[in-house]
Amino acid sequence: MHSSEEKTKNMKNYRPSMGLSRALYILGIPVCTNLQRLSPAYLQSQFAAKKNQLEERNYSSSSTTAACKLRTTRDRARDSDLRLLHEAYQYLLKRRRAIENK
């Protein structure tokens, strides 16, 4: 079994560094927006809209080997974008809760 330190170290490879302005930008919210003025429902709607955009991207449906390789590369890129989107959404919710609890 891995210790919790090893798990944390390994997660840094997958979890991008996130800041407030970057998270807002990823969700399509103006960077100058005050986080306190954003409701959790608004954040969720922005997240859902961006997620739908990523999921609706049209990918090649050709069955050739080159197209299959290209499709898997695009799928990995889309998965990476979805992971980043989730990370930004979770970061903003966490920051908002921290502000509310002060």
C-alpha cells in the first residue's frame, strides 16, 4: 500500500496548479469578477455549459488506423480538458466556501 504522502505526490502529476483567475477563465467567467458575488448555482451552470461544449466536439469517425490514432489523441486531449474543467470548478467552490466561513 502507498502512504498518503506518496498518493499526494503522485496526484500532483495529474492535478494542475490552479489559481483564482485561471479557474474563472477556464469556466468562461470574467477574471475581474468578485467570487463572493457568484452563486453556487451560477458556477454550476457555467460548469455544465463548458462541459457540454467539450463533450459535443465532433471527432473523426473514420475507421482507418491513422484516424483511430488521431481519435485517441483527441480523446486524451478532451479528457485532459474535462479534468481541468472539473478542477477549476472544484477550486472555485472550495474558495467560495472558505470565504463564506470567515
